[in-house]
Amino acid sequence: MKIEIDEDRCIGAGQCVLAAEAVFDQRDEDGVVVLLDASPAPEHQDAARQAAALCPAAAIAVRED
């Protein structure tokens, strides 16, 4: 799995952090997503997929490599 984010699309809703805090965080100054792990371990992959599905701005892309 490979995760990519589009910071320009991010609206700072924080759904990604709530769904997968081991994979995503937010910048303090504007709430934009921060990718902590572009290739999460198997135990975090389902949460990362859920975060991508929940993102209201579709700023998270998940590639299944």
C-alpha cells in the first residue's frame, strides 16, 4: 500500500486523523493533513483506507501496490 495526499485539496476536517492517527496528523497552524507513514504496516492499512474514504475533500489517495 502507498498513500499520497494532496495538501491543496485538504480542508482540515481531521477525519483522517480520527480514523488513522498512526498514519495521519494535522499541521497546527492550518489543520492541513500531514502524512506520517506513506507505506503503513498491515495493522494500519484498513484504518488508512477508511480515512481515505471519509475524507470530505478526497485529498487522500491509496494505491494498492
